[in-house]
Amino acid sequence: MSHGETWKMQHERLHVKHRGHEAMHAEMVLILIATLVVAQIVLVQWKQRHCRSYNMVTLLQMWVVPLYFTIKLYWWRFLSTWGMFSIITSYVIFRATRKPLSGRTPRMVYKWFLLIYKLSYIVGVIGYLAIMFTMFGFNVFFRIKAEDSMDVGVIMLFYGLYYGVMGRDFAEICSDYMASTIGYYNMGGMPSRNLSDDVCAVCGQKIFVDVDEEGIIEDTYQLSCNHIFHEFCIRGWCIVGKKQTCPYCNEKVDLKRMMNNPWERTHVLYGQLLDWLRYLVAWQPIIIGIVHGINFSLGLE
């Protein structure tokens, strides 16, 4: 019996098993909808009132929940990449939280998370194209089975989106620690140090290139609040570290003005997509588990 015939037989058995249970199924759907609505309200209120604890718990769940399913389903390939990412990221976080902070640490941190961000973007796009490639039937021309090409596309899309979300969340934590240690930024109040005109508030190092000059290695960027930074530092702060305010005065940053190249604006859209997926990856399994618990307690199958 072929795979398709087996699946069809199992599908028919499922229909026979649940025939006549329409009222119970409707009740289960109502429980699911009600739980989703209540969970959404609770999560939104939690995020508005205690954003820091919400982000920490969400990040912890995103780190642990996929690991549980990986071990349970024997996804050793994902476990190996998860392990390498965790080891290197742990070292980067260790460097970012040390006091006193080395002058080279901010650039090292942003380089690592920028690498993760770009790799996740590329892998995610390739996975999406592979899925579209299969859905339009192009796999037939290359004699590739639809199941194989679709599996590759889904896996690559998941890898890209998952590590993209994780990288941005860890980068945000490192940004807060490093900026607070340097002293030009305080998330809850006024900075502890005054910023000189020739110092970058992100890394604490001097700026040697004027705003109007073209640098050999990198340029100097000036925000609308007139504070200046190394271009790499402020891009890492805003794009990778998810900050949309000046690292010194907390004035809102216009990201569209910063993205002169139209191709770079896709990174902003990609970042917004990753922020939305955080809820799907971290909280959706928990909510589904609560729904299953309610159904089990009420005797619904």
C-alpha cells in the first residue's frame, strides 16, 4: 500500500470515528476561540504593564519549548544548530555583561547578532522560495519529489524565522546591558554620564570622522536630535537591537530616513515579521496545551 493510500485510509477512519460528534466539536471550537481571546488580552496587558518580565519569559520559552519538541521527536539536526547557537550566544552575552566593558565588545556583539540576522534572513527567503517552487510545480522539471522539496522549504523557513527572532531578542538584552554599563543610556531615567560631541554613545569610543566626510572604514551618522554615532553602531542599535530611540536622549529615530537604500527597508519589514512570530512560537504551544487541558477536564475528545 502506497503512502497516499495509507493516508487516505487513516483519514476515512478518522471521519468514521468522529461521525455524530458535531455538537462536541462545536463546543471545542468555542473553547479554543475563547481561550485565544482571553490569552491575547492577558498577554497584551502583561506586556504593557511589565514589558521587561514579559520579554524575558517569552525569550526563555522560545529557547526551551523547541528544545522539548526536538528531543521528543529526535530532531538531532536542529539540536546541533541550537547547541552551537546557544554556546556562542552565551559567550557573547557573557562579554556584554562584564564590568568594566571592553571597548571592542559592543562591535563584537553587534557583528555576531548582525551575522545571525542576515543568515536567518537569507535562509528564510530560500525556504520561502522553495515552498513557492513546490507549490507551482517546478520541482517536476528537476525530478524532485514534492514531499522532499516542501520539507526542505519548511525546515529552512523555520530555521530562518526562529533564529532571527532569537538573535534579535538576545541582541536587545545585550544592547541594554552594554549601554547602561557605558553610562550614556539609562532605560528607566537619565544617563549617568554627559555625552561629548566626539564620542559615540553606543560603544563609548571616539568618533574621528566628521558627519560631512566620507570615512575609509565607516561613516559617521547624525540623528535628527543632532547626536552623532558610528554608522555601524547606530545601525546595530536600531536594526539588530530593536531600539527606535536615540541611545542618549531617547528621541524617536526615523528608520525610513536611515534606510537610504530601498533594499535595506526590507530588513525593517523582516524585523516586524519576527516580532509577530515571537507570539506564535513562544505562546501558541502554551495556549494549545491549556485548551487540551480544558477539553480533557470536560471529557471532550
